[in-house]
Amino acid sequence: MARLVLKFGGTSMADPERIAASAAIAAHEAGNGHQIAVVVSAMAGETDRYLSCAQALGGGLGEVETDTALAAGEQAASALMALALKERGLQARSILAWQLPMEADGAAGTARITAINPALLEACLEEGVIPVVAGFQGISPDGRLVTLGRGGTDLSAAAIAAAIGADCDIYTDVDGVFTTDPRIEPSARRVARISHDEMLELAAMGAKVLQTRSVEYAKAKGVALSVKSSFAPPGMSAGTEVVTESALAERRVVSGIAYTRAQARIAVPGLEDSNAAPAGVFAALAEAGVHVDMIVQGRARSGGHNLEFSVDGRDLKAALGALRPFSAVAHETGLAKVSVVGTGLRGRADIARTLYGVLESHAIPVRMVATSEIKISALVDEDGLERAVRALHAAYRLDEA
């Protein structure tokens, strides 16, 4: 009897009607003979509502009392899903993080799973009871609830799947991973199979179908992941499989176009001609908790080096505050990042040639570029982002089967 973990996100748990529809999917899988466990997110909007309340009362992200409040959304959702499954004649019970326990360490709001005791899950499965686990949370070494960060329920699901030897289906409001955002490019196609590394890059570059840490965990633990739609009838979502690169029968040069809005560029000119100065810049940013993306360093005409990098627009204020000791810091907003992703990019200069050529032909200036083995990202003006996505999607023929 195969085991399967089904994770349902906030849109799949948005209201009683959607919870009932998600329960129907779980019932369908159970009817196919699978032993299933369910992991749920809070109902859509609940986490933001609790965070807003905490902030109004002097709390904020990174505080353990705020985490306790945020975790309530998933706890309520697990009970509601258990009720919906019972309504369909199935045995089910809600399970909270401390009951497993799911152990986690690290700061509140960004904790990492360190261990899961699967005994309670195993007992439920053997008794024919569907465990419905509250995602997004763990129990700290001092016995407090801590949350795993945005998208942490995906990570919870992957970890539980690894603990009980199950495959993992992530249910959301889209039918898998697409070559780009269909809201921008209607000809975007569903990708049937994608590698872990490509999925990681797409997720990191702005595709919000899966959380990056869940993909990393699944890759490390050998968990088979699929992304499916809870809005399709039970058993009818084709979805996307996330597989090892060696399992891909056909490798496209480019798999998808991802994007991220609201980016900012920061320039720190005239740094001394050594590694110590850039190290000091990034040490200050790290201390302030600022995530840095693209980095470009070049020699200044007057001597020394100029350093440029990009940050999320939400981190700009913190970044500028951290860089006060450095003189003449400049910044630019109104930018966005567009990324070309694919395992076939390795060693292919023609991919970069196409990117620059397409953006030039559409009068979209490139502010900065960053590359890895399987992606090229360009920082562009935000008002040209959607044109860039559509043009690159067409140039790499992603609309073709």
C-alpha cells in the first residue's frame, strides 16, 4: 500500500467550500488504496490577519509570541480539515506540531526542522486514521512554538513525507509549474516534469508555486514531489513532477521565465582596492538581515572599486541604514528581475546573446546581470517587465510543445 502526503495551501483552505473540495481529493486518494497523511496551511488571509494584530499590539516577526499567534491559523485549519474528512465517512484526527513532536531550531519566524518523531503518524496510518498535521510550525528546544517562514507548510509536508517514506503532492490553485506566469503570457504551458535544480531556481527567482526549502529538503531526502491543483476534480489534475535531473527523458535548453517585482539597486563607489572593503559592506548587510541578490564589482576610473548589488525593495530601508558608515551610497528603485532558467544553459553563450538581443529590440535597458549554471537573471525597469517576460518566452519558443 503506497503512502502519500497531501499538502493543501491557503487557497485550497480558503473557506468551508474549498476545504470540502480538498477533503474530496484526499478521500479519492484514500479510495485508490493509498495510506495518506494531510498537511494544511492556514485559511487564506489568516496568517496576515494574525500578524497585523500582533503588530498593532507591539509584536512583530521574529518574536516567539507572534509565532504562537501565527501558528493558530494552521492549527484551526487542521481541525477543520479533519471535520471535513469525517463528514465524508473517513477516520481522521488533527495533529499539532508539539504532538508529534516536529522539532525545530533557529529564530522565531525562520526556524528549521531538525527532527520528526513519526510514531504518532505511523500509529494513525496503521489504524486507518488520516493524520491531518498543522504545517508551518515546529517546537523549539525550550518547548515553544516556532514558525518556519513563509511557505513553511511546503517544508512541513516534505519533511513528513521523508519521515514516513511517502511521496508528496503539493496542492495549490494552479495545475502545476508553467513556463511562465499565465497571467502575463497566456501561451505559457504546463511543464510535465522539471528537475529539482530548475524548480529551485524558478522558486528563488520569483515563481511562487513551491517554497525553496521544501525543494531542497525533498532533493536531499529523495522525496518524490508533485505540484497539482485542488481546483480540478479529484484525480483530474495533471500537475508537474519534480524529479532528479537524471530522470528527465528530454532536457529543454530553457525551462521557464521567472520574475520578481519591486527590486532595488544599491551602488557603493570608491571602495579601497582590497577584499576587506566589500567584506565589510556585506557583513553590515548580513547583520541587518538583508538578503543580497545580484553582485557586480568593477574597477573605478579614479582607483579602487565600485560595488553594486540588488536587494528586495522591502529590504531597501534596512540596507541603507546598515550602509550609513559608507560614504556616497546611491540607490535606484522601480526595478524588477527577469530570469531565464534551464539545465540546458550550461556553457551556452547563445542563451545570453538572445536575452540581450531581445531586451535591446524591445528597448528594455539591462541594469545588472547575474548568472549560475542554470539561470541568467537581468535587472530591468519594472515598467518593462511584462514586455520582457512575453518577449523572452517567445524568443526561447516556450509556447511550443
